[in-house]
Amino acid sequence: MTFKVFIDGRHGTTGLKIDERLSVRPEIEMLAISEAERKNPATKAARINAADAVFLCLPDDAAKESVALLAPDNTHTRILDASTAHRTHPDWVYGLPELDGNQRERVINARKVAVPGCHASGFIMLMRPLIVSGIVPAHYPASAYSITGYTGGGKEMIASYETGAALPDALQSPRFYALGLTHKHLPEMQAMTGLAAKPLFTPIVGNFAQGMVVAIPILPRLLAKTYTPTHLHAFYSQYYSGERFIKVMPLDTAVSLDNGFLPATACNDTNRAEIFIFGHGEQILVAARFDNLGKGASGAAIQCMNLMLGLPEDSGLKE
């Protein structure tokens, strides 16, 4: 069986990666739209309503406009929105199948799926299990930092790093950003974990194209019971047991690290996320490493599409 797929916003970073992964799959027929017609609402509506699956790789307002083009009597088209427009909307299913024991089924049955943000994916994979299990209370003063490759910033940021000329000192150094502490991923980070308040979140962009590590400090003294890295490692191993794309890494740092370092790029070009637990009895650091363009964007979107269309979940994806 062949499935028709349309990417609205194909020329953006996420859209290009989705197109690259799907164009080689024989069971997928890509619906094209010419450059001259891509902003024509009638042409776009025709593609959207002819497709079995539509990816929206657009700014929030444009994504909402495209959703409105879905015909009222259309009962077959599935929508996957990679923008932030619908990630906390009650009518949309959050596109992280590993969220809990029921989320995969919700994605399978969904007509509309909101693809998670890249930073949010790592934060939620780490924090939600701790909250729902009662290990960490909902009122915990959560904080996180996340380092990402510059492709997470879109075309403008990519161009600033890939000029072909020598980079200025400012771009050679890792750079904190979103220092107003109102990053657009914060609403889903709170909503999908069950935290009583938004975490204090500081993202960092580095001089490398893709790859990401999200890290959260856990202070045992603020918890109701005593937990060690060994306890949390056993907990995460059980929580994600059987998951194809989320791997809990060994506690032995000699096995898990690169000469004591945790590079952000080891999962590039895969849909794999790796979870690490570091520390001791007084301080614990949990971290998630994945490809910001893979499990953090296009890979996650395709994983959800596979489920929604009844295809093997790992079709076209590397572990």
C-alpha cells in the first residue's frame, strides 16, 4: 500500500530532513508543490486534503492557517505539526510515544499530533518519569540546561555559522541564549511533566551542526526519600524497558563517556535518545543525549507518522 505525504514548509531544516528520509521509502508518495504555488491557499488545500499524512514545518501562525485548510468532511488526512502552535492544545496528541504506557496508542489513533520541541523532548524524557512515580514532587524547583548544535536555530542561524569565512570569536564560543527565561518550549516542558511551575531553563548553542544534551540536576536532600545514582539508574532502566529508541546507558562512566567527556554528537543521524545518570549521594545529574534533528525533530515526526499510518514504528529510522 502506498501513502501520500505532503510537507508544508519543506524547505525549512525539519522539512528537508523529513523529505530526505521519506523520499527513499517505496511505500511513500511525496506530494509536491511548486515554488510559485506554495503560498496559494487553494493549491495548498488540495495537497493537504489529498494526503494521508501532512507535516507542518512552519511558524506557529502559518501552521494554524494550514490546519484550517483541512476540509470539514476530511476523515482520512493525519496532521503532524512540528511548530509550537499546538503542543499543549487539548485537541492534539503530544508526539512522544514513550511518554507513558498509553501514549503510543494515543498517537496511533490521533488525527492531529503535535511533534515535541527538541529541548523539551530531553527534559520530558528525564523529568516526567520522576514526577509521575513520586520520586520528585511536583513542586520541585526544577532547572535544566541544554546544549544544541546550531541547526536548531533555523536557516538564519545556520547561515551565520556556515558563511565559509572565519568565524568571529563570539560564534566560536558556546553561547547561552533565551536569557529572558521565556523559551518557547517551557509550556510543554511543564505541561507534559506535571511540574507545578515552569523549570528554570537555559539553552546553549555551540559551534557544531547537530547533536544535543539536556541535563537536569537532582538534589536528593529535597526529596522525600533517599535516592542515589544507582537507584535512579534502576528506575529509568525499568521505565524505558523495551523501548526501541530510548536507551539507558551504563552507570560505569568508563563505558558511557569519551575519556570522561560527554560529547553531544554521538546520536547524530539516528532516532536514538540515550539517558545517563551521574553523581553521588548528595548530587545527581540526569542527562539525555540525542540528535536535535532526529529524535528532537524529523525523526520523532516520522516515528509518529509510522504509528498513525499503521506502519512499523522504526520504518526509515536508525536506532
